[in-house]
Amino acid sequence: MTNLPDGRYVDDAPYDPEASIQQLERKDLDAPNFVLVWRKFKQHRLGLVSGIFLLISYLMLPFAGFIVPYGPNERFSDNLFSPPQAIRLFHEGQFLGPYVYPMTSEADLETFQWVFKPDLDNPRKLKFFCEGSTYRLAGLIQSRIHLFCAPKGMTVFIWGSDRLGRDVFSRIFYGAQLSLTVGLIGITVSFLLGISFGSLAGYLGGRIDWFINRVIEILRSLPELPLWLALSAAVPSNWSPVAIFFIISLILGVLDWPGLARAVRAKFLSLREEEYVQAAEMMGASSGRVIRKHLLPNFTSHLIASATLSIPAMILGETALSFLGLGLRAPAVSWGVMLNDAQNLASIEIYPWTAIPMLPIIVVVLAFNFLGDGLRDSLDPYS
């Protein structure tokens, strides 16, 4: 350290790169936990992209009626099994903006099917922010404004229409409102039961632990799919679609909690012997306070990762039940209900666009799995 005439000091020590790296590492370790988790999560590219995709998907749910051009059960009797129409920008080298070709239909007397052909000489531009069928924005505000509509005098089916002339694109967006929400409701029920029973069994032990373990073993010994089918078949068919939706969500949540409860119990058995837990007990903290304030916060990372990995199982459960006709039923719209209309393999061979609803199921389930992997890696304190 050199003392300059003006009173300043200059460090004469040579530059040490290893010391600088160690100083940066100590600075990183002093950063808040959520900052460290976010830095680690950003390195998991698939998890980050999946998280953004799921966030956008859930934010779009309240605005499904605005995004799509038609209602979920709006029928067009002249457009049964209409093929998908591509949205184009250029016509014969000239930029026209978003447009579609009108579809002309002819009856094939040999196959007794309607044959649709695009009129390539008559491009029709799409209308934006136009009036259409009535819907409720976020389930509250009634509106008729849609993001885009078909040109006057024609219809537009981006992903084709089904056997009743309903737009597949519009029904997929409306179906996402139920199919994606059922996972959130189911996982909420599952977490409430799993955390409650698992924490009681792991912290209190004794007869309570023995009884809860026997219940878990009984539920886990039962075959899951037949139990889903039996409980769903017991739901009265004359109930409203909303009531059936909540009952299906409860069934999925009630049958999913044993696995989480066992994981919580195992973690609490080890944590309750820690010194900070014994210190809290000696200071007179109640069992509920010890569980809420001292044990559960140390288990948060596992709970978050478990939630993201359990939601796709809920979505697949609802889809399977609705596909078999034991879950949600028409006029309710979900991806499973839409796939129920595509059970006929001969129909899929002729009209392959009727199987499009399985694509968002695959994409969403993969996105949740990638997000769960990314969260599990970034929240792991030992990685």
C-alpha cells in the first residue's frame, strides 16, 4: 500500500485472478435465495421456455372468447368436416395481408362424402377486431368483439371443423379453460390432503402415524384407473357440467395425495430431530407452529417440483375419463370431450384434423415435465 502526496492510498499488491474469483463466489453466496434459484433456472433452457409457454397459456384462458372467431358449440351445417384453411399473406406475388381462400364443397357420389376445394382465384382478407358471437370476457364482461373474423358471407376454419360443423380451433381454446384448470384444482386438493396427513404422521408419530400409513397403503394398493372409472361412473348424469367438473377435480385430487403424504412424512421424520426444531419445542411452540414455521419452509422446493410434475397427471386423468365418456360431458368442452368425438379410427383416417386436440395435450404435458425438471434442479440445495 503506497501513500500518495494527496493523501490517497494505492494498492501495490499484484493482481490475483484466483482471489478475484473467490470474491465473486462469496458475493454470489451472499445473494438472496430466489436470485440464486433464478440464475440456476435460467441455465435450464427447456425449463425456461416451458415456463414461459405455460405462463402465456394460462394468461390466455380468460380471453379465449376474444382470441377465437366462434363459440365452442356454434354449428355450421354446411361445413361438416371442413378441412383446415391456411392463413396466407401473399397472392400471386402480391402482399395482401392475412387472407384465406373460400372453400367450395361438392358431393362425391362414389364415396358419399363432401369434397372441399379452395377457390384459388378469390382470396378473401380476414377482418380484425370485429363483431361475432357473444361471450363473457374472463367470465364476467359480456362482449361480441373478436380478434379476427371470417370475411362476410363465408366461414374460416383454421384447424378444420368436426362432424357437427364446429370450429376445432375455437373449441381447443375453450377446452383449455377446463383441461388446464382441472389440474390446478386437483393439485390444490391433493396438496391440502397430502401435506396435512403427511406432516401429522411424520411429526407426531405413534398411532396417528400408524393409522395414516395404513390408509395410504390401502389407497396405493388399489388400481388407479379402475378406481377413477368407478367413482366417475357414480356421478349422476343429470348434474350440470360445472358440478361434474368440480367433482372430477375432487376425485383426481383425493386419489393423488397418498404419494405426496408419504414423501412429506419421510422428510418430517428426519427434520423433527434437528436442533432448531427441538429448540422451538423447548420454547413452548405448538405443534402447528413448528410444522408451519420451521418444517414446511425446508420442504418448499420439493413441494414446488412435485406440483409441476403432478399437474400433467391430473390433465391426463381428466382427458382419459372424458375420452371414455365418464368425465366431462357435452355441452362442456374439454380436450378429452373433443377426443371422445374422434374415437372412430375410420373417421380419423378420412378426416385427420379431428385428432388435432391431442396435440395441445402432448405439448402441455411435456412443458410441465420440462418445467418440473428445471425447478427440481434449480431448487436442489446440493446441486
